[in-house]
Amino acid sequence: MSVTIDPAITTDEKEEINDCPIDEVRLTVPITDDPTMLTMTFRTWVLGIASCILLSFVNMFFGYRQNQLAITSVTAQIVVLPIGKLMAAVLPTKPIHVPFTKWSFSLNPGPFNLKEHVLITIFANSGAGGVYAIGIITIVKAFYHRNIHPFAGFLLSQTTQMLGYGWAGVFRKYLVESPYMWWPSNLVQVSLFRALHEKEKRPKGGLTRLQFFLMVMISSFAYYLIPNYFFPSITALSIVCWIWKNSVTAQQIGAGNSGLGIGSIGLDWATLSGFTGSPLATPGFAIINLLIGFVLIVYIVTPISYWNNWYNGKRFPIFSSHVFDAYGNKYNISRVINEATFNLDKHGYDNYSQIHLSNFFAFSYGLSFATLGATLTHVALFHGSSIWQLTRKAVGRSSDQMEDVHNRLMKKYKPVPQWWFHIILVSMVALSILTCEGFGKQLQLPYWGIFLACALALFYTLPIGIITATTNQQPGLNVITELIIGYMYPGKPLANVAFKTYGYISMTQAIQFLADFKLGHYMKIPPRSMFVAQLAGTVIASTVYFGTAWWLLSTVKNICDPSLLPDGSPWTCPSDDVFFSASIIWGLVGPLRMFGRLGIYESVNWFFLIGVISPILVYALARLFPNQRWISLIHMPVILGATGNMPPGRAVNYISFFIVGIFFNFYVYRKFRGWWAKHNYILSAGLDAGVALMGVLMYIALQGYDIYGMNWWGQDDGDHCPLASCPTAKGIVVEGCPVF
């Protein structure tokens, strides 16, 4: 039976029925359902598993290459639709009986429907998400040149991904059932599903949503040929550098990739959505908070600290993620590591140099500290009441304050029993301990490290989930986990990255599972079908990622070592190189020698206090001036964490993001609200899809054969600001830079 709205119902009555408190959700998510739609069909399993396997293999394969290529689930979402309809047209409808059982199924139970399509996309999401633990296997085999037991690596991949189910089960009532947790990024998917499936009459002089999506996708597909092949330089047009070609200071100010980015812009959708997400899917208030944080850190704190030479910052680039010695050169890790024991060579360290960072990178760590503190305080002050209401409801006390139309529609489906999540949680904790304590303790992390990592993930899943569900921005636990285990268990690089992965990624996975649950909630997918698709997709994706990585690490000679690879070889592993450096900095050298009493950056620890206090000030102002609603929109976790993706994100990414985001989420939203409601998220999905499809095609047809276009000025994918990375301290000699 279909739950629909009677056309005779008045507008006011419709608004009462669609009582979701979030305006963007009311404008985007349908308030109808058809419970008769089949979900876990033969087509769902075949296309879902195929999508999961293909995306897992492709993303892992490209992940080791110099020019990485990430294929999102949007690509699969589009491609499987015609295939699903073809299967519905040609497969036989006769039921097939499973031998020796009473079970039967049909290869073709009817027309390919929306709910099948959603579940297939959930499978694809698992394949597109990546497996963070593969980085540990990679640095062991390719950087440390040690062996790791293959079953230990397999269990590591599975357990770090699956632990998140436990935290998702604990917090789904707060982060899925609450209508105030609206997960903005899901609205892009909802809009695309509606465009692909809903029958819509073309308005006079206009386009249906599907026609608009196809037009945008084709345009994006065609345009991406320019920044991806013919003219890569338009990804970062830094005009200041073209005017002052010989000025280090001018290029530091104007460089979009390695400077402050003033006057820089990128004319490429991948540039403005690659590190902060789609600006079209980010709420307007969150964009303004990001802008405030960006200006504060990039244009105020960084220049003041650099040109006043705090931490001797003039010896290094103004913006860099590398580590340096006291002489302005990149840090030579081989001089401070004992190759036999993988412990710190204290004598070598004392006779070489302390680790130095660029001022921006040092403050990035400080801001990570501040963001975590601000997250807890902000959630306690601004969301504590709603959390308490949901807690009372969870223990059986009736409360209808969190009900809305979508919750009422979902009540007809059987919920997922809580004990399903508990079983997964207990079994994954046990397997995690076996992974780390067994196999000769190759991962160095003792059992108490697993329990501590789980405690951190449990503690932070709710507050970070609330931030993500309301702002489309997700603070990470990577720095705090590295810091904690670095102090508690120094000199153990593999223990450090293992602890980080169990603490950080299990929380991240929980939030991804909850986001998918909310997508299913919006699309009225039976919760048990969602659970099965997520569980199967996670196991399959983790297995394929591990198998692909192990195959490449075992067959590509000198993988991840550019000094030994032949010229032009793409197997340089740029992300794993950063992961390896983190294991050295936090695990080998340790935070005591960076942010403790033996380090240069001890004062950065004051950021913890700044983070805890700042939301209290905002909350106090909101209470003192209740009529000034804009005060409650000041979001300190987002402001303090605004530049959390820099690096690898750069100023040009953020500047381009702000321009597009402010235009669409303020000007277009207010002036052309009807157009925004119908087309905004479709526009985002079409741009994503076009870029992804052209990226795959170009890699298969040309770039996979090392054909990268014409040799000219615009072929450089940098910003033509070579002096922006130069030091400005007197007497520091760096190749390619003037000596002051």
C-alpha cells in the first residue's frame, strides 16, 4: 500500500503532515512510501556485489599511483540503473527453488525499483569508502621492508572496518531517528534518486530533474577534459605570482597551492569539492563558519606568526606538510632510526636535529586539539537537552518531541535488534585483540591499547556524529589518537598507527554507517535490509581492498620507492608516504619531543583550553541576547576545524569552495528558492558524476599509458609559484631558492 498525500489537502495541512523541522529536508525528501516494493532481490545482490567489488578494486589500484583517482558511489548509482532495467526486461520470471529447502526466488520479480537501487548504492558506498588499515600493511611491507602475516593483515582490515557497527548501534537513536540530525550530504543522493525514478512532466520552457541532471553530467563530463588533460593549470590560477615572478613574499601571499592564496581561484569542480565536500551540499551557516575559521588561521594567525618568526618559522616554507631539520632541509629520518629494533636512535637524534614544522602545520595540530575540545563542549551545551530527551525515550519513557513524518512512515518496518550490533561489537573486539596480540605481536599494540582505542571511539562518536549530521563537516580523531598512544607507548611506530586506526577509523566507520542508515530512513528502506547490505558490503569491500593491496605489494617491484622505480613509474604511493612519516613522528620520535617539554611546540597545547572555553563564550552570548539568533549559529568546532583538511587541502580549494557555496546557499537560495529546491542537489550530483566518468575514461584511454597531454605552460598542474615554498630566513640555503 502506498502512503501518499491527497491532492485535496490544503497547503497548511500538508505542512502539518510533513512536520520535519529542517527546511532543506522538507524541500528535498518525499513524504511518501510504497511498502510493497521488494528490496533484497536477485538484482540487488548481483549488481550490489559487482559494484562493491569493482569500486574496491579500482580505488585500491589507483590509490598507490602518483595520480590517484577516487571513484565515488555516484558513478555506480548512475551506471547500474540501465543495467537493472535491462535485467528486468530480459531475465525470466519463473521462480527458482533452492534444492533440499522450501526457499525459492525469482531472477526477475518485476520492474527495477527505487529501493533496489538504493541498496545497490549502499553496497557501492562500501567499495568507495576505502580501508584505512591498508596503510599499515603498506608501510610494513614497502617502507619498513618487513613481513606481516597475511591473515593478520586480513583481520586488521576487517576488524577496523567492522568495529564501527557497535558504535553505530549504540547511537542510531540519537543520530538517525532524530529529525534534527539531517545529514546534509544525503540530500544529494535523495535528489538524484528522485530524478532517476520519479515520473515528472516537463514544465513549459524548463527541464525535468532527470533532464537537468543529464545536461549537467554531460557538460561536466565534457568540461573536465580541460583541467584533466589540456589545461591542468586552471585548477589553481594564482595571478599574483604571474605579476611578481621574482618575489618570494608576493608568491607566498598569492600562491593557491603552497601559499595564502590571495587572488587565486580554481576553475575545476574537483578543486572546490575535493577536500571540503560539495559546497552545494554544505549548509549556508556552516560555510560562513568555515570562512571565519579560514580567514582567522590563514590570513591572520599564519602571517603574524611567520613574519614575526615564531618557532623560527622563516627557515621553512610558509605552508608545508613536510618535516624539516634546523637548517631548513627536509628531515632525514634515516639518521634517527635504529633499523634493527625500529626504535629511536637517541644518540643519532641528539647529534642531528629536532623535528621542525612549518608554522601553518604546527598550528594545524593545535587546531586539531582545539576542535576536539570544542566538539565536546559545544555538543554538551547546545545539544545536551535533546540528547537527554532521546535517552529518556530509549529507556522507555514516552516522548513525541522527536517524531516527524519520516519516523512515522518507518514504524511499519521491523527494526534491527540491538543485540545484532552487540554481537558484532564483542566479536570484533575479541578478533582485534587476537590480531594485535597474536602473530608474534607484529603490530606492537598490546590488548589494553585496543580497549583504550574503543573507549575513545565510543566517547567521540556521538559528538562528532552530531557535528557531521548538522554541518556536513567531520572532525577527525587521528591527531588525538596519535598523541595519546605516543605519550603512553613511545618508540613503537606500528603500535601508534594501529591504535590510531582502531580509535579513529572505527568512529569514522560508525558515522558512515549512520549516514547510510539515515539515507535508508529518508528513502524508506526496511532497516534490516539496510543492515544486511551494509554488513555484506563492508566484508566484501575489506576483502577486495586487502587482496588488491597484497597483490600489488607482492608483484610491483620497488613499489612506493621513487628512488628505485624506473622513470615515469606511477607506483609512488603519495598518501602512504605521509602515513609512514606520521608513524615516525608520532610513534618513533613521539609527541614528547614535539609538543612536550623536549619539543619546540609545547605552547601549542594551549589550544586544548581554547577549544574547551570558546563554545562556552558563544553559549553565554546566546543566552544573554536570545533575540539575536545569529549568535547560536556560531559553531566553534567548525570554525576551529575549518582548516583541518589543510594540508593536503590548499588555499585555492577553500577559496573556490567559498565562492560557489555562498552564491548558491545564500543568493540562489533566497532569490530563487523554487529553483534551488528542485535543482541544487541535482546540480551537485551531476557535476560529481561527470568528473568521475571523465576521470575513469581518461585514465583508461590515455593516462594509464603515461599520455598526459601537450607539453606547454598550462600543462603544469601546479600554480606556477615556485618561490612560494622558499624560506626567508637569512643564510638558509635551499635548492631553487634565493638566499637572503
